[in-house]
Amino acid sequence: MLSACTLFESTGSEREPLPRVQGIENLFNVPGQIVTDNQIRSIQFHRGNNSANAPIIELNSSQRLNLLFEVLQFESRQFRVHVSHHNPDWSRSSIGRESYIDGLFSVYMDAGRVSSVRQPQYRQYSFEFPNDDLRILKSGNYMLSVEDADTGYLIMALPFFVTENQGSISSSVEQLITPRQNLRSSHRAVSRYRLPDFVDQPQFDLEFYYIQNRFWGRAKEASEVDFSSPNEVNYEMDRNSPFIGDYEFLELDLSDITQRNPQVLEFMPAENPPKVILFDDVSGFSASGRLTGAGNFGRPDMSLNAQYANAQFTFDAAMNPDEDIEIYLTGDFNYWAIQSANRLTYNDETDRWSTSTILKEGMYRYKYVVMDDGRVDDLFFDDLFTNTRQEYHTFVYMRDSREFYYRLLQFNHFFSN
């Protein structure tokens, strides 16, 4: 399982090595998670009809996952989807497709719906499953892949989870006292798992993981586990490798793309798409201090009447542009990928850094991150001394010794105080 980027330990002042980034797959996403087509926008992937729900469903239940996305073109395209089963570290599991899927290997999506606005006109596609053509037989980690039916090219791959709802979990977050020189709050998740009757050897068969703020690729395995009780397991994170307790996001409310919006400095409706220049973000003074709970894709307005805009972000980084580092914009609107298209450039006249991205009316979280020699520091510009509510998930896996795959027995969703 990929390790989270914890830049400060609770027991010392030295920074941990920063994670290296390779292309679009970065420290926020799981291996294989990708969006390859720059015309794909406004992805939503969640349980039921609520975008705040994580993509987690219960096996053999009536729960459904909903995928929606939009393509910035009028012409219809045909897409097909299929799913694959994975281990907790997101390597492919050894079981065959017929073991975890009942139905067709690939399922075609509908032809999409055309927007009623132009500049640009776009088409919205949707897919709901499990369904009669695609039924899931096993619990565990999964990847949903969407391909162009004409070319066979992979368009996107997104993770989701299927749980058996076996046993029960109670969790809490302990705030650690860190040395003053670190200046950051640290969170240590603590949980109790009440065992189902069929788990005979929990010390050999079970694994426990924590994930902060739905960055599925940054899962941490619980290293402190107590099996002394016959009916339950207590598991905790290592004190020397906690989560950052004041991890920060900036928030963009672009529900109105006109100049009436207090975050919009200038509005240019004649351009295609309309251009909006946002007010400057300032290092150390722009974070919201709260978490929107909008998952990893934000909350774009999925109405076909909603407009796209080319948004220009401007950042007062308060740093020397001659330093051999790069600044990137990453957030809900680009699926937390670090891409060359969202690298900021420096303007000598304004002493500001800027970049642009196309996004739909809605609400989004984002961050500015630093890349230095291929390593990313996503805390470089975070505010200090904030009280940010953090979101957590914990997962309990069991190694199935007969079929040789990881079952996902249970999960829990909780927040810091």
C-alpha cells in the first residue's frame, strides 16, 4: 500500500523524504488511477445520488454506484466499461474475472445527453451499476475502467470498494502533541473492530488500513494491533507516522461565473469558453479552515444548463522565482493529478504566479504544491495554526486462504473533532 506523505513526524523536527511523482499517477491517487482525455470534465463517482458519498457499496445489496462525466464536444462517442479486482496495494488479484463478476465482460454506456448551452457545448454521460449486465460477486478493491469503444483507448480508471458489512468498527482521532519546531497538528486514528464469528485467526488473516480525506492512494496500514481480546481487535496508527491534523485546502465557489462572484476579479463572456480571472491567492492566508466533504471530484453543477469557464488562478507565493523548483495547481477539477498543463508560470511585472484550467460552475477544493527534483511537497504553502476538520476512512481486509484474494469485511467513515 502506498505510504502517505507525512512530512513531519510527531517525535522529531526532521522532514521525511518527499514522495517522487511519475506523470499523472501521483501521491494522491492509487496506482493505475488515471484520466487520459483532456476533454473529459466534471467526473462524479459516488454511491447513490449523493456526490458526498464515497464510492463504497455493500455486497449483495441494492446499493448502486453512479458514474457521471462530461465531454467537451457535441459529437456523440461510444464508451464501454469493465471492472477489475485488486489487492489492498492495488496490484491485480489472482482470481479470475468469472469469480468476481457475473455478466458481460464489457458493458456499453448510453449515447449521452447534449447540453443546452454553448461556448462550449458538451455532452454528459452516465452509468449506474451493479446492474443486470454487471453483477459483483466478491468484496474487495476494484477499478472501474472506461474505454473508447471505437479505438479501445483507456479514457479513465477510477477506484471503488465493495464491502461485506461483517463485524463492526468504532473509531476516533487522537491529536498528538508535536514539538514546537514542527508547528503542525498530528492525528493518530484509533479503532476497535468487533469480529464476526467466522474469523478464527485474526492475527494471521486480518489487515487494517486508514485513509485521510479520500486520497485512496495514500493509505496507511495500522501497525499497532492488539489481538488479546477474543471477540475484538484494537488497532491504531504508529505514533511515529501520523496524519497531518491541519491538512489544508483552498475552496473555490464558482457557482456564479460572473463578476458578481466575490472570488471573480474579471469576467470575459465573449471568449469561448468564457474566461474568469480569480482574485489572488496568497501563501499562508487563503485556506478555508474547513473541509467541503465533496469527495475527490468537487461539486460541479451537473445541470445541462450550467456553463464551463476558463479560470485563471493567480498566486502570490512569496518565494524567489529563481529557485530551481516548480509550482503546480491540483484539485478536484483535475482529479488531484500533477500535470504540466497546470504548472504555474511567473510574471515579472506582477510578481505573481498563474495558470488556467477549464472547469464547470460549482464548488471545488484545490492546493498549490511544490515539486523539487521530482519530489512533491504538498504542505509547502499550507497555513499554520488552523483547525481544519479532517475526514477518515478505515478498512478491514481478510486474506481468504481458499480462494486466495483479499475480502473487504468492513469499513468505517469518521471525522476529527
